[in-house]
Amino acid sequence: MSGQVNKNLEESAPGPGFLEAHLTKSYGSFRLTADFKLVEPGITVISGPSGAGKTTLLNLLAGLSRPDWGYIRGPEKVYFDSNQGICAPPEKRNISYVFQRSRLFSHFSVKNNLLFASRFGNRPLRPGSWEKVVSLLGLTALLGRRPHTLSGGEAQRVAIGRALLAEGDLLLMDEPLSSLDRERKTELLGYIAKIPERLGVPILYVTHAEEELLALAQRVLEVFQGQCRWRETDARAENFSARAKGGDL
Amino acid sequence: MTGPILQELFSFPAYLTLKVGLSCLALHLLVTLPLAWWLSGPRSWARRGVSLLVTLPLVFPPIALGFILLTLLGRQGLLGVPLESIFGLRLVFSQAAVVLAAFVAGLPLLARPLEAALKREEIKELAQAARTLGCGPLKAFVTVTLPQVGPVLGSGLLLSLARATGEVGVTLMLGGNIVGRSNTLSLEIYNSVAHGEFDRAMALCLILAVCGLLFYLILEKLTPSGS
């Protein structure tokens, strides 16, 4: 296994956002199996019903949980390889993460939350990224506020900004809009859709909401009962467009 | 009454009590804080065992606990023999023994609430978020977890300090209540009553009452309102 990983690394020079995962993880009777490669930029949606293993998969990729077996490869190094005994901790993976709940640090202002990775995480800001992120997400007016004074939508925007300013090669988003009302969802979907193009960061976006999938997905990785497989997005989108036109949705 | 109070305020027992309290604060930050962090990890037999030992001063009579510590740390004790032969430390009936007694008595008042706070899912989630933002485990603990549990840490330290200043049972056994060496304010109240010096005992009580009131007021400040 490890020999194969090294061979692949030598053969190709993967760009930012590249991720290859071939792994299994078991919790009691539940078993997640993933075997996929992300090579293209843009937004990849991980879709599937609740309990299918979507969050588990993101946690494994981010290093918050450890696979039982397999490997995970990033653009520059191997994050996990059970054969070689490699398991890079989350802080060494250069993968940013937006969680279901904003998880903002209440003892810091919005500005200090946004600057957390550069101040404490040894992830210096790239030139111009502060201005880009703050303007893209409309955060200027919020910078001096404390997290407990923010609405749900504002808090998630700050969480997205904080993750983007960690300057990761890949952004993981775990149902970031699930706790928001429809209006806030629509507003934030607009912000998220612009991220790959404006900031050059590929996104792996978990959702089971079809409206989010339709609005964002350039490709879809389906997770069902612990198994991952690619889905034809266009066909799916056409199907949904047709249903939407027919008034089914 | 003002004269005796002032006199007692600058006496050896008051000095020793202050010294013991401050030493306990330092010990709690150095020992109890990392201990509570370790205890908040996944359940194991080792953690259960240590948790039982930490809780013991709350559920076991102090005088009995003091006696057990005395037999363990005494010159012929299981721990006393190696302590003296290897490090040349003779702990019992010393000021170090008074500090140890106060530390043990206050340990559960800080360790248990802190452990419970560190076990909260939202605290762990915030630490995870810090890890994905580039912090190692220690930095995530210092920059995120510690400020989040700050009020619990503060109130726990204060309660353990209050317990340290009022400790009698374990201190009596381990420290020996030797005048000029191990007689704290609380033990001095006992000594005064034993000698029929009731005015002196009252003056000492008033000093401890003011300390208690101060602890209470600071605790009130540390407790979040409306939660």
C-alpha cells in the first residue's frame, strides 16, 4: 500500500485541493468505506441521508478521527497511512474545516476569531487574503463584535471566514447551513458558491439538502450506508430542475 | 477587639495560613489543572482509580484521611521510607506537611468541577476547531480551552483556597499542630479554646470570617449571571 502511495506521488504533481482517500473506519456495527480521488477545483458535494457517514468521512480527512486502515494523501504529503504508521494531526494537514455549528471562540472578538490561525496556528496570512475574505463574506461591520451578539447566519459567515483565513489547501464544510432559516441559507449559499472562483480554494461540502446540492455541486460523492460512490451531477440537476419546473419541489 | 485582631493578623498562624494558601494555589495550577485535563479523557480503569482518590477527601472523614496519610508518609510508612532515604525528605510535622494537607483537602473542590467542565462536548468541539486552525493540543488548550473554563477554574481555585485556610483534620494529623511550626489559624482557634482564651479564639474567628466573606464576594463575581 505505502509503496503504491509513494509511486503515485512520484508520478503526478497534484495541485492544491488534491485529496486521495482509500480507507475504512468502523464504529460498532457501522463501517465506512471510502475510495475516491479529488483532483478538480470547485465544489464537491458529499451527499447522503443522516447517519450515512458523511461527518465521519470529513472528520477522518481532517484528522479529528483516525481510520482503521488505508491511506489519505494530500497535495504535498501523505496524511495517513496505516501501513507506514503515519497519522498527521489536524494542525499538520493544511485542511480547513467549517462545522455544523459555528464553534466561534466566545472569548475573542470577530476580528480575533478571524485572525486566530495566523496568530496562534502558525498559518500566516497570504498577501491580500484578509481583504478578499472580509469583503467576500461581508464581515467589515462585524469585526468589533463578540460572537454572542451575532445572528446564526452572521456567526456562520465568520466561521467560514475564519476557516478560509487558515489558508488551507482544501475547505471542508459539514452542513454549515443546517441550523439556519431559508432566507439566511439562500444568502450564505451565494457567498459559498463564490469561494472557489474568487479565492481558489476547493470545497468538500457535506449536505443532505437537495437545494444546497443543486446550488453548489460541481460533482457529487454519495455516501449511503457507509459506502461512497460518485454521482452524475448534471443528470441529477436536470432531474431536479424538471421537478422544480413541474412544481414538485 | 480591634487590638487582638490586629495582633493576630500579624501572628505566626496568620503568616503560615497565608503561606499555605498561596503554596496550594501554585500546586493546584501545577498539578490539579493537568490532572483534571487528563481525567477528562476517555474513561479507563486508571482514570476511575485516580478519580476515586481525588474524590476521597470529600467523602472520607478528614481526620481519618489524615491518619492514613500519616501512616503512609511517616518515618516507617510505605512512602515515608523512600522519601527519606532517597530525597532526605522528612515530611510529617513540617510546614510542607501542612501544605500537603491543605492541598489534598482542596483537591476535589477544583479537580471535579474542572474535569466536568473539560468533559463538556462544546468545550471539546472548540478545541477541535482550534486544532483544524493549526494549533497543537497544548496551544489549543491554552488559547481556547483554558479561557473557556476560566470561571470554573477561578471558582475552583477560590473554593480550594477557602478549604485550605479552614483545614483542620488532615492538618492536625500530618502537621502535628506544633506551635511556631505547623499551627495554622484554624488550629490556633482550637488551641485558644483548649487554653480558655475565648477572646483570642473570637478574634481569630473574625479574621477567618472576613476571609470567608471575601471569598464569597469574589465567587459571586466569577459566577455568570442569568445562566
